[in-house]
Amino acid sequence: MKRRLCFGLLVGLTALLPATALATLRVGDPAPDFSIPDSTGAMRSLSEFRGRVVQILFWANF
């Protein structure tokens, strides 16, 4: 069940990016904007952190 949830999240996050953006991104290009919930459930957008270093950790307990 947990593996299905993790797989679903991965597929869902990938679906947030348009296919054309995935095909045209190159090293050094700015990341496309996207929104995901944080640990408290509040939606956070990548654009909120413009000009800062951002590290995104995807993890799960199995």
C-alpha cells in the first residue's frame, strides 16, 4: 500500500510539469514553477523561494 502511494506521488509530481518543459530543459535553465504541500499541508510554490537555494527532499518510510 505504501509503495503504491509513493509511486502515485511520484507520477503525480511528474504530471505537474508539462511534457514540453521536460523536453526543453537544459542544465543551467531555471526550474519551472510548481506547487506542492509542505509538512503542515500548506501549499508552497517554488516561486516563493526565488533567489534562494532550494533543496527538495522526497522520502518515504517502508
